[in-house]
Amino acid sequence: MEQMLFLIFVLAATSNSEWIAQHSGLPPSSEKKPNTFSLNLTWQGDDDSVPHTVTLNLQRSEAIETRLPIYKLNKKGKPYQASLSHLKHSTFYNDLKTMSSVSLTSFTQEEMNVHGSFMSGDEKFDIQPYQPRIHKRSTSAQKGDHIITKREVNKMIGDSCSVLPPEGSPDYNRIQKTAKVFKERFGSYSTKIDEKNNTSPVDNLNRVKRQTLPDTTYIIQLYMVVDYYLSEKLKESRIEIGWSGDDSDYIHFVMGHIASEIDVRYRNIDSSVSPVSATWTIGTKLSYLTIAETGLESSWTFPSSSGSLDSSTGLNSFNTWIAVNEDTLPSDADHYMLVTSLDLTSGGSSSNAGLAFVGGVCGNYPSSINEFGDTTILAHELGHK
């Protein structure tokens, strides 16, 4: 009988707190994965006297291409589509209300495993199958249990997380013109409430009735690039946990979770607070993936003897690679997201965790560089685009 495999990966630093999850509503592994289901979770939490409960009303996510084109680099560094990665054992789901992003994975008909994250109150939690080598505090846990951990962020988003295109370039001029038009139409826009008049600046704008406008969903197609250092780290993780697929499938699975979390964050944006009269939703989708197999294929970040990289240096190198290879990269990719396990720095400070060009999606700088970890950083850098 095929052995059930436990999948462990870290999207962000977690606290020392971990709890065994009591759950109901998990679909049977012997049946076809449903389009929707409700998962009820209960765990003890830090206060032993008050258990925590949350219900995730989950529906299938469209944020991950299940047959994902994998691009590799030839000896000259030119990208080409090498294969398709097919996640036939995993299905992704989300719940916008609880900002949940989870997957169901089953390699056998005996168990169904849940991986992902959700919000409860103002706190973010992760849920994963119990793994004795990882969850050492859960001494009473058994095979088949799931563990809930509270997520903590190691790095905060600072001021040095975005950069304008070169002054005088067409992209720079476009951004300045757009900013000028916006200021002329809406002034210094803020969503803060005027306590004296109990109004928001939004209330003073001439707006078309929302119900008279068509609902529009804009999908940003992500081209994720895993650099050599992160690629090696994830390959070691795949071997350690015993993932039965190949390296590409496992990296597809991990990056799929990141993309799904980003999608949930953007779909939760309330367009009603926008000064522009429109009804819209923004979503993201992992559409392409490049995995650097060697240091030579990862010229944007390799070599690094210190384990760190200046984010501006890496971003400029990455954006140059995109421009040089425009003819062989997919024409419908909206944003190129480089992800590394190196410690990104800015001005010698390691507090930086990502960098992106402002307004780049609409111009010649559609890229960002990001530390592998908390998806808040990746979503934030994409927001600069």
C-alpha cells in the first residue's frame, strides 16, 4: 500500500504555539474533491479555558494554473517552455470572508490532508498535517492529526520597498502625468473619516451609482521565478518530507500556495473606497513558473557568499533579463515575481524584504524581487505595480 506523505513547508515564521486541530466537514479522500465545502476548526489557543473556533466556507480557487507551464533556461540564458507541471493530487480552495487559502491533498484513499492559512479575529494561522519532526510540542498528536500554528512576521514593510523608473524614461513620465491628473481631479485623497462632519473624502466626489456600472474582474497573470538558492532549499524540503512527485511538482505546489494567498488578499480589496467611480475586483493567477536549476541560471542573485543580496541590484538585473528575453517570454504575463531565500538588504540594512518598480505592469518594468516567506510582502510589492 502506498504510504501517505506529509507535506511541510513554511510560508512565514510561526510562533512556538501549536495546537492539535479538531475538525469536521473534511471531504472523504475516497470521493472526488468537491467544488465547495465547509470546514469547521476548533483549537485550544493560548488561553486554556477558551477554545477557538472558525468555519471556513471554501470554494475552488482559480488562482493557480493546475497544468502550469514550466520555463527553463538554455545555455545562453534564454527561457523556453520545457514542460507542464500537473498538480493532480492537490486542489486549492479559498474563503474571502476569513481570508482562507487552503489545499486538499490526497495520495491515497485513506487520508485527506489540509494545508494553508486563515484569519481568526486579527490573527493569521497556518494549518498543516502533523509531522513529528516539525511539530515537537504536540506530544499527544497522532498520525492523521492536523496542527494549527499562529503566524508571526519577522520583517515589517519599510519605506524602501519601491523605486520609480529612471527619471526621464517614458514610464517615469507616464507615472508623473497620472499622478498630476489624479491630484487635479481628486485632490489629496484619503479614506480617513472627517470626525467633525462624519464624512469621508469619498462622499464628496461626483460618483456614478455603482449598480449602473458593470462588475469587472481584472486578473493579473503572475510569472513566478524561483532563484537557485530557493530552488535548492525547496528540493531539500521535498526529499525530507518524501513528496512522491518531482521537484517541479513540489515547487509548483509551494508557489501555488503563495499565489493563492496573494489572490485572496487582492480579492478582498473594497473597490467602494476608490475615488474612481467603478465596480471592480482584482485577482491574481499563477500562470507561469521558472525554476533556476544552477547558479548560472540565476544570474539575478548568484553568486552570494554572504547569504544576502542588495535588493536594488537584484531587481535591476532581473528586469534587464526580462527586457532582453521579451521575444521568448509569454506575451500575456503581467508581472514577473522573483522569489529568493537570500536575505534582501537595502543600504546595508537587512530590514528590507522586497522591492518593486512603481507602475511597472503598464510599462517596461513589470518586475519585483521578494524574500521567500510571508506573503504579505509579495502582495505588497505587487501593489506597487
